[in-house]
Amino acid sequence: MRLARFLKCERAMTRETIESPIHTSLTFDGSGEARTLRRVFCKRSNETVPLAKCMECPWAESWPAAGSLEAVRCHASIAPAPPNADTREKAIRTPVGDLIERNLVCVRGDADMEMLGRLLAEDGLDAVPVVDAKGHPRGIVCKTDLLQALRDRDDLTAENLMTPFVHALHEGAPLSFALAMLAAEDIEQVPIVSKDGIVVGLFAARDAVRWVAKELGYSIPEKR
């Protein structure tokens, strides 16, 4: 009986190799200078940690050498979702921080319209978070905000253009809650923050659509 309980526990907590994508965050100020941060969403601690800290972890197996790898591989004891788990259960078990894009671009409040235009038009971003000096969320600038300013012939900064953030989600929040927030608040995206309140990503409605499509069995290319 004791052996059976032990085997059951071993199956529930399976030691396996996990790949965690490396997320790169660029924050531009008004002079065009960018601060670069590389982070990893740790599935063991359910939070984002700096790449340097991740590399010091005793569970780490391999990490980027001169930028040659795009993910950190580590050993961890995790409780996988049951094979027969339905979409609702998976949405409850999946942290939203595990789904955000690898590359994040933010701006400071003094970023001008030329820079915003380059990011939103030339680089194809839908929205750019506006953050303070410590990376905390202040607002967001969307393409529609920029187009409105151009139509009115205004010369504004991100500080003047942005829509202040009303909602934010911790990266460990379940995906199910993020989906409910997008629907209930009728918003297109919500900033994802770490435990210290720093913006680590944006979760958008199209990210939710991608996740649902995968759950329905469609082959969806991974976002870079």
C-alpha cells in the first residue's frame, strides 16, 4: 500500500526537462536610448526572473552562450495537467505569464511621435506600454492614438498620447482570469506585471485566440 502511494506521488510530480523562452524587453526614452533587459518566466516559481538569476539556479541545465539559444532548459518537478484535462481546467492551470510574447517594447513618457510612429507603423506593433524609470506601468499608446494626433496635427509625447492603465495582471494569474478580464472590461490588451510591479509583457485578445485555436487542435506557428 505504501509503495502504491509512492508510485502515485512519483507520477504526479514528474522530473522532466522544461524549456523556458527568454524574453527581451526594450525601453526607449525620449533621446532614443534603449535599456535592454533579458528575463525568463520560471515555471517552478511562477514568476519572471532576470536571466542572470536563472543561470545561477541549481536546476538549470543549459542556457544561452553568446546568444546562441533562445530558451533556458532546466530540470524541475512539476505537476502536469491530467491527460484528459479539458480546456477550462487547462485555462485555470496555465499562468498568463507563460503566454506573453518573447519581445516587449516599452517607452518612457518623453518619447516623441516620430519614435512612436516607427514602433507602431514600421515595426508593426499594435500598442506600446508607457512606463516610468523603474519600469512600472503608466499607460499605453495604440495606433489609433497616434493616428488621432496626426489627424489633429498635434506634436505630442507618449505622456500626452497615452491612455492611463486601469487594469494590470500579475504574471502568475491564471489564463482563465485574463480571458474573463478582456471580455468583461471590453479591452484589447492588459499589461502583465511581475511581483515588483514591473511590466514584463502585454496579453492581447489575439493571444487568447491563438491559445484557444491550439486547444482546438489547429497547428499555430510559435510567435518569435
